[in-house]
Amino acid sequence: MAMPDSNTAYKQPTDEYFDANGVRLHYADWGAPSPDAPAMVLLHGLQDCARSWDIFAAAVRSDYHVIALDHRGHGDSAHATPDTYGFRDYISDLESLVSHLGLNDFILAGHSAGARYAFVFAAEHPELVHSLMVVDIDPDAVNPDSQGMFVRYNTESDEWDSLEAVVERLRDRQPQSTDEMLLHQAEVMTRELPDGRRAWKRDRRLLAAYERPDLWEEWGRLSVPTLIVRGRQSNLLTHEVAVRMREAIEGSAPLVRLAELEGGGHWFYQEFPGAFEMTVRWFMRDVRDASKERESDDN
């Protein structure tokens, strides 16, 4: 297979580092397009990395100051000890990033496991979060599709003979993605070994330590504008659960939108990045309009 060159396709962010409770964490920073540009923090899913958001970040960086965090044990962040890969450790890392950057009134988005950390943070710190985007995840403690993913994660190798082999591994999970997208994801999620083979950047030990608590109570406390995104071909977030999520916070959040997008699955934001970007822009426009209406009513 002829592999497209992804190196020139995306504007490169700067690599930044900070300390979070003794763990050196990395984040990708696309820079502020203007002094008053709102910040948008992106959280990746399990085994992915900050640079998994590259295509979306490049598309919106002219309007937002985009920052994507590498969770501990992922991407270019340091590996930690197995006893510090718990759910609250990831929430704490996000709190440390927000404190480190002095963020306030920022947009928070997360995919999969990253979305669970995002919505718990938003529930606990509504004064800091302007709006929330939750991409293809549920608040349940048990998810059959997620359990199936873990069977594969725990049985597959961490190493691959070539970059092409990584591309084929990713194609299996997100079959609608382009070759260019798959190549880019393969490059940023793995590192090259001395013999030319590739290895996942993430720490395998975090899989055994991964926690999936029931978060419906935390979800029900959300009080910020919230977008729920579901790929219609996703088995992880079902239509029924997505509707239940919307209904659970319609009385507490000032604006709730559910977008079920056709053609892609759990990794919709990589399979159809243009449609995902349009959905985000639609939501942010509605948030602005709703805010203006509230201001008008107050006056």
C-alpha cells in the first residue's frame, strides 16, 4: 500500500510540559489566534493521545485557543505508577492543567474516556467551564462494547512490524477514516523503535488500572451548556442511552444538544472530521445565541 505523506498536512502545535502531582505531563498548544480568543481544551480517549485531535484542532484554531492534553501514561506525558492511574488521578491532571494555564470560562471537550473526565470536571467546576462537548461515551459503570475493546487491548501486542501495520490496526476500529487520517494517527500514537518497528506510546499498565465508575449522579449535576455527540454506527453509546443523557440534564443545563451523526462510529471525529467540525460550530453558535437571549431578557 502506498502511504500518503502526512507530515505536511497539518499545522504543528507547540509541545508544552508541566508538573502535575509529580508526573510530567505534555500538552499540544495551537496558540491563541487573538488575545480574546476563547480557550478550548480537548481530552483524548483511552490509548489515544493529544495529537489524535490534530485535524479538528487545525480546523478551529483560527477561532479558538486550542489545547490538547496527553493524559498520564499516554502520548508524550510521563508514565506513572499503576496505583496512580485511577479515575480521580485523571481528573486531578485536568485540574492541574487548568491551574497551570490559569484557564477560566473555557470550552471543554472529550472523547470516550476523556469525555468522562471532562463531564465530571464540568459538574464539579461549573464556574470554570463555559460549555461542554461529550463525544460518544456514557455514564454507565458497565458497557458491553467497552468490555469487548478491553479484550482486544489486553491480548494484542504493543509492538508492530511497521507503520503500515499500525495503519491497518486502526483501520479495523475506524473503517471510514481516510488513509491520510489513519497514517497520521498511527504516527502520533506510536513511537519508532531502534529496529524500525513501532510501539504504542501509552503505558500498558494503565489498562489494568483503568476505572469505570457509575457517573450518572455526576452527569445529573451538569449545569453548563452541553453537546452530546454520537456516531450512529457506534455500539458504545447507544441511541437509547444518549437520549436518556439528554433528558437527565435538560432541567439543569441551560442548553442541551444531542447530535447523532450518520456514517461513522465511536471515532466519528476522525472518520468524518468535516461533519464533526460543523456540529461543534452549530453547537457553539446556539450557545452564543442562547447567551444573547438571556442577556436580553435580563435587561
